Amino acid sequence: MRAELGDIINFGEWNINKREENFFISSFAGLNDKDWIVFRATDTDDKGDIVPMTIRRKSPRIMHVKDKDERGNEITITEKDGTVKYKEHIETWYTRFISDVFLFVAPANYIDTEENMHELLQAVEAKGLQQLINL
């Protein structure tokens, strides 16, 4: 399963205040059964301006960090059997993710199983979502 970039139609922002329902539904009239639709989700900021909907989160990563002496050399420990190990400690590092939100609408009956959805997500990750948005 795969969507050709030419089959994806970018309808811009998803904002019900900008597009009334009748206009919204009529926008799809010219689409064929292989066309995909993508919207960029929006939100309202503190000033009342419409901005891209963005999700921010931090994800912890447990890291084994090698200890160093005052000269910056890694501290080693030699076991009785002669093997050398590094003295280390554990730290939690965080990766920060900032993601804009998009809504994709697939052609009817195109995605009907969870396996198909996973295949689609892998294809999007491999190509890069930005390519789809810049159509």
C-alpha cells in the first residue's frame, strides 16, 4: 500500500471557523477515488490568533555515562581475570519532541486494517512528511 505524492491534495489548515460545512463538503466534489487529503490542524493562541497545532513532549532516556578523572580520562576497573571495564553511572537525558499535527484522509476502503495503517506510517516516515506538505 502506498500513496503517490501526486495523489495527495493539501487542503491547507483545518479550521472550522474558516471553512463552513457546506463549503467544506463541496471542496471534495472534484476528487477521484485515489486522491488523499491532508489538513494541517490549527489551534488558537493566547492572543486569539490561529496557529499550527503543536504537541510538545519530553521523552526520558536512561544513559550509561563513563566516569572521568580530573584530567578527563575515562576511569577503568581491571577485574581479577584481566578484563577491563569502565566505571560509569546512570543519568537520565531527555529528548524533546515538537510535532505539528496533520490530518490525513485516505480514499474510501484504502485503509481497512491495522497492518495497512502501519505500512502507511512507515512509508510516510521513510519519505518524510515535509515532502507531502510542500505539494
